[in-house]
Amino acid sequence: MANTFRCSVVTPSSVCLNEEATYVSFQAFDGQKGVLPGASPFLTRLGPGLFTLNAAAGNKTLVIAGGFAQMQGDVLTLLADSAVDAATIDPKQAADELQKATANAVSGGGTSPEQRDAIELAQQIAYAKVAATRSR
């Protein structure tokens, strides 16, 4: 069994990452998921949160906002709605986004279920951005 597996993160507009990994963790819709070489095949829906890739060349962290993840053979593919490299996130701007999203959630900014879902998603993404800036 190999000590690595191929991992790709793809958004509608670009390939964000395509590397050999020793370990990957990401937020699935039902909780955190970790993947090691030799993992069984799976298909799962992504949740908003942090994606971390460990590799011999170093670690990478992205903020992912939904999509799907598939493990097939020795290839993990994440088809993400969006992905932001944690190294490019401004900590002050991330904190401001979280403050605004939380204020919007507390004030009851949405009345329909779709509006509430959008508010919660914005808050989860903002929280993940803040967490990503703290883990650098």
C-alpha cells in the first residue's frame, strides 16, 4: 500500500489543488472527516469549513463552502462550491465578516427558510475563515 494518495480540490472556475497527500481532513455535512492512504471508497456532501492537506512538501489549508467529496481508488476529489487559500485571508477582514454574519443571524435577518439557510452558511464560512487565520 502506498503512503500517499492524490488529492484534488476543484471549483467551478479553477483547480485549486492537485497534490499527493499523506492525510486530508475536511468538513462533511455530518461532521469532520479524515482520510488516510488506503481509505475505502466514499461519496459525501461537503459542509462549510476547513480543509487541511498534509503532505511531505508541507501542509495546506483551505476554507471550503459546500460541494461533494469522492474517494475512488487512491484519488480523493473535492468538487467545492468555493475554496479560499487560508494564506490569503486577512485576519481583520475575516473577523469583520464573522461579526457582521453573527449580527445578521441574531437580528433575525431572514424570514424565509432559504434566507435563514443563507445567513447560517455565511456565518459558518466566516467562522471557518477566522479559524483558518488562527491556525497559521
